[in-house]
Amino acid sequence: MVSKENIPLQMECTMLFQSNPYMIETVEGLSIKLGRKADDILPIIEQLEQQGILEMLGDEISPLYRYKEPKIIQDIDFAEEVDSI
Amino acid sequence: MQSATGINGLDIILGGGLPTGSAIIVEGAPGTGKTTLGIQYLYNGIQQYNENGIFITFEEFPDQIYTDMKRFGWDLQALERNNQLRVISLSPETLIQQMRETDGLFETLIKEIDCRRIVIDSISLLKFLNRDSEIKGREILYTLRNILRKFKLTSLLIQEQSDLNAEHVPFEHFIFDGLIRLSLKEHLQLFRQRTMEVLKMRGSSILEGEHIYRITEEGIYVVLASRTVADIQDSESELRLKTGIQSLDDILGGGLDRGNIYMLDTNSKANYRNIITSILAERIKAGDQLLTILSSIQSIEELAALLKLHQVDLNKVIEEKKMYFIEHYNRPLPESWRNSVFHVNDLDNEKYNHFLKYELYPKIHSDLKNEKNWFIYYDLNAIINERGTDYVLRHFATETASARSKGMTVLVLCNFKEVGNNVASFLERSCNGVLKTWVDGSYQYLQITKASNGDISKPYLLENMQDFPYIRLI
């Protein structure tokens, strides 16, 4: 489980990969791209990998991560639901 | 085989496109449009030539590139969805590591989309991978080049501008197949002008020089330096007059245009006689009627000797009434040549003009009616010396206009430097074409600085040869 305080960072990571679907990065590279500490990013990346959002390439000594595009992409419009609230 | 860029002007500069399978450096300062050029090359490759491509960026976020390129109407993400393009963001270390690996990520990506073109932005960062060892840095670039070649990818490798004034030529300029330089130059003091120059392209004949380009709403648009608005001209070969110098004919697009006025601008050191003689000899051989204005430094005897070297017997030509001379100097002549020479040394400007109008022109006019072609060699230096600049300014435009209207071809010899800027500019305006020859150091050059088709040539080296036609342009 990702702790509550880590949710914003998980969102940042997911958004970064989603907007740049052919990005291939090390944890250090992601740390530079996001401007966050590598130590904070590592558990999040592992979590995203477990969730099947990211894919790990290469060996475990120098792992690389890339976005695993979902098989089905669907745009959902919540506007109406939001208005009714 | 060439891989066309589809970029206006650039393919003409490159003689069709980038050599297929070559690795070319695109060098430029920030703001010169290197990334745009790279993406445009890939986008056109997909849309126009059915060649898929990969863009590798080390520093930029792909989503920034998607957004930036939308201003040109290029939807890169749509191409990615169709598996025609990949905009890949990774670090330089990862790229090299994955390129080296058997069945690594690089190889997989190439196969995945059947990639033919690749752009790497930028190789400047690769050099920093081994900051401590120049040899290691070289090794990385060698490896990169070899892998790109192995996959037969036509590659553009973007590089931050190297110091133009540096004596040290960057190593990568040697190992890669070509170099395109984009520059920002000061223009009209207030503006900056973007220019493109192809400095190296292995195995290709390129259009040399700096060409201006603009970043338009359709991307990079190159306007060729040697193309100005062209006059309408008939390019049929019989309307081209051969000069007798094959390399000069090639530069002129087949030869001189019949019925046009050409100026040969030469300084005193340059040897122009072989050029003139070759053209005159060729006209004689073609059966044209010739009229020549002799100068103080060229008598008929000297001309006869030169023509003989070009396989023309002047005695025979004169006998057949094919060549006439205007002589401003009182020089002795053999009896057999007298009827071909008009002596004007005792005529003042007014009488000379009268002679041209009422004696010479009617004669030429009657010959033109007999469908004879006239070629006139006009030594303007002699007219300036004998009749003054004012006379030339007053009558030259009228004379050339009259010649042109009668379909006569005129070759004018002049030294622009000697006559001054204003007169030179006036003379240049009155001519359809200008050939300039000059000596710099121990070498003579020739350049077409004005042509009826709007082309301006690069300066050619003029080499003297032992054998006919004695000169060659290189």
C-alpha cells in the first residue's frame, strides 16, 4: 500500500509516464525529471510496477522503467456528476 | 539512394536528400530550429515517403515536443498510435547501454515500427558521458555511428554549436557522414537572419553556400541563395550558344542564351583571353557573323594567333566575310583584311555614333534579314578609353537594347573595379548575365554573378591546361 502522503507523488509519476508514454528512465533519471528525491521515488515506482502501470526493463542492478499502456483507454466525462453534487 | 527530407529547398541543396543510411550532424545555436528540423524530417518521412522514424530526446519531455509541433499541424501522437513514430525520452547512458545489448531495447524499438529514420537530440550530451577521457568519448561516438550504420538508419544527430572560430575541429565532424550548420546572423543591424549551410555530405554533390531559412507555419522553409526571381527564358538547346568550354557551358545551363547581353568582368591580372577566344572560335565554327571591337592591347594579328590555337583560320573567316572589326587605333593591316575593318580612330563621338547608326547597323540589319546570327564582342574598356565614360553612360543601354531587339548576342568585356561602382551598377543592369573572373593569390577564379535564369554560381577555380580548349573550371 502507498501511504496517504505518497499519493501526490504517485500521481506525479503516473502523469509523467502517461504524458510521455515512450519515456524510458532509471530512478535517478526520474528523480531529475520530477525534481524529487530518488529515495522517495523508488517505493512508488515499485508499487506502480506491481500494479501493472509500469514495466521494468533490464537487470535488477540497473533497472529501467517504462509505461505499460493499458489495453483499453476510455475517456470518462464526470462533468455531469460533479454538477449534480 | 537518397532519403528525401521533404523540406523545401533542403533537398535541392543536398542533391535529392540525405544519403540513405548515412549519419549526419545538425549543428546550431539555441533557437535555430534544430529540433524542428529533426521532427520535420521524421514527419515528412512518414507522411510522404512511407519511412517510419524514432526521435530520441535526452533533455526534452516528449509531451513538450508534442505540444510544440502542433503549431505546425503535426500530430505526433497520432503517428505513434499508428506505430509509425516513437518520441523516446531516455538518458544518454541508457541509450548507449541499450544499443550495445543484443536484442536490447534499441533493437526491439527499431524492429517494432520498422524504423528507417532516426533523430538523436542531442549528441553533445553523449560526449559528457566520459568527461575524464577523450578517448572514451570518441569510442562512444564511434559505437553510435557503427550501430546506426548496422541498422541502415538514415540519422540526424543534433549537436549544440561548436565554436566557429576554434582552430580545433570537433572529432565528430570527421567520423560522421555529413554536417549541416544552422546559424543566426545579424541582418540589417536590427534583425537576425537564420542561415543553413551544408559543410560536408559524403558521396553527394551539394549546393554550396549559406542559404536563408525561415520557420514558417509549415515548419522549416529554405530559400536557396543562388535562386532569385528568374527571367522567363527558353531553355531549348539550340538557343544556347556553346562557349567551347564544357565546364562553363555546364555552369551556364548549356551555354550563353542567344539574343542576350553578357558582361565579362575581369581585373587586369586575370587571363580572360582564352575565355573570349574560345567563345569567338565556337561562334565562328557555328557559322555566326561576328563583329569585334578591338582594344589597344589586342590587334587583329594577336586575335588571329589566338584563334589559330582554337582551330580557326581567321584569314578564311575574313575572306568569307564572316567577321568584321571596329578599329580605334591606326595600326597597319595586311591588304586582305582591310575590307573587314571599320576605322573609327578619326571619328569624334558624334560621328562615331552616326557611323554606327547609319553604316554599321543597316549592314547588320540586312544580314539579319538573311537569317544570319550575329555575335558581337564588345571591348568596353576600349570604348571607355577612347570615347569616355559619359559616352558609355549615354549610349550603352541604347546599343544593347537595340542588339537584343535584333536577336544578337553580345559579349562585353569590362573591368568593373576600374569604372567605379555607379557605372558598374549601371552596366550590370543593362546586361542579362555577368561572368566575373579575378585573381586571388596564385589562383584565378570565375563566377556567374548574374544569369538570365537567376542562378548565381559558386566561384570556380580556373585551371590552365596544355591542350585545347586550354582552360577548365573546377
